Amino acid sequence: MFEGLPIEQQVPLAPFTTFKIGGPAKYFLRAKTLAELLQALTMAQSSNMAVYILGGGSNVLVHDRGFDGLVIKMELHDISITTTRLTAGAGVLLNTAIRLAVNAGLAGLEFATGVPASVGGAVWANLGCRGSDISQIVESVVACDRQGNQKIFTRADCQFQYRDSMFKHQPWIILQASFQLHFGDNTALRQRMVALTKLKKNEQNVGEDTAGCAFRNPINSTASQLIDQLGLKGFQIGGAKVSERHANFIINTGQATADQVVQLISYIKQQVRDQLGVQLQEEIEYVGF
């Protein structure tokens, strides 16, 4: 079916996610070139096969039975800087882009220091933290549809909103993004990166298996505050546990299943809705459900 491509079969997806949860992909491709990606999309399209694009694997929960289709792991790793513009392939890790920018004396990306996301995933979800989000610095995005047709999107075209973009709702696959940064002081930028790394280690579960924030923040509050208010830190269903450091993080304590995570998410939503009158919405993306 996928002649000429390095396709693997029945590849466990858990190791490719920060949750370390999930069953196998029926077909799996590490797309290292645009040609490989486009060829795989064409072949999948001709077979009417479901396709999922996997980036850094954060904010993702894969079903225990896996994904019945083709999972394409984005490994488009080209990256360059021209004056104050940084352009990176969708598979570049955001922290790689941040380090390159800071070393070049460019500011604007460092707010996301320590977030385990790819460039493509960050744009797709309009990644945000610490009072900033990726939409503030996106200049343009190159994407293709499922037939391989490419198009350049401006920042306005991307229709960024809170933790959202048009790419979540339309079948475009992000290939590359360009960010408009600005000159800064190298020393100050490096110091900020160090400070943010320490802050993350103190406040969040660095080194543990988690997908990041489980829920979007509601208006006038944060999901973490609401969950903490109900005393749910440390609450556990099977191997899935509400973090004792950051209540909006769910931790895989070692043997958690996707089903246990779903049960825990459902319980948290029910408690917050019934006791506080707030309907939480997941930030985690479900794959294979």
C-alpha cells in the first residue's frame, strides 16, 4: 500500500507522547522530508484511510487500542534565521527554536521555555503560557491539504483565538511557520530562560508523565484554582492522578490507561460543574477515540 516509504506497522504510540499512554498505530511514518509526507498523504487519501499528524506529543491522549489508520510523526526539522525572522519546520521542537533565537539575540519566543511542543503543534493550538501566546509572533504559516496542495497563511488567515486556530477545524497540515521576533540582549534573554526553567520545575511536574494542562482556563478564573478549591489535588483513579503541584495537570503514575484518564477528567468536570457551576473544557486532544 505504501510502496517506497519507510512505513512501520503496529507501532506503540505511548513512547511518542508526553503522557506515555496509548496503543499502536496501524501504520506509522516518520516524515523526514516534504516528499515523504506528500506521498504518504496521497496514498492514504486513495485508500480513504484516516490520518493523524503527530508533533511533540504533548496535550495528546491516545486511546488504549491505538489509532486505526496512518500516524505521521512530523520530523521536518529545517530551521533558519534572517534578520529578525525565524522560520522552522513543523517538526522542530519549540525549545530548539527558542535556544537558536536567544543565541542570535532575538526575543519573543522565550515565554514558552520548557514547554514540550513542536513548532507545528504550538501554532495549531495557539500555545500560550505566562501571559503570552504564539499568535503574537506568528508572521506566516505554510500548510498543505490532504491532497498535498500547499498554501501560505498570514497571521490573520490563521484565525487565532484562545488555545485555538483555524487549523484545528479545517483539514490543513502545518508544514512550516515563520515568527517575527525582535532584537534583545543576549545575557538578559538567557537569564530569563534560566529563570523560567527554574519556575517550571518548582510549579509543575517536570520529569513526570503528563500531557500538560488538561483543561482550558474559564473566564475570570483558572482551571487549576477551581480544581484545587475542591480539594482534588492528589485524587486518583487507577494510575491517573491529579497533580499535587499543579491541579490542572494529570499525571500518569506509571501504569495509567487512557480509559482511567478519561474517567478522571469526567469526574473533575462533574465536580467542578456541580459544586462551582463552571463547565470545564478539555485542552487535551483525544486521538483514536
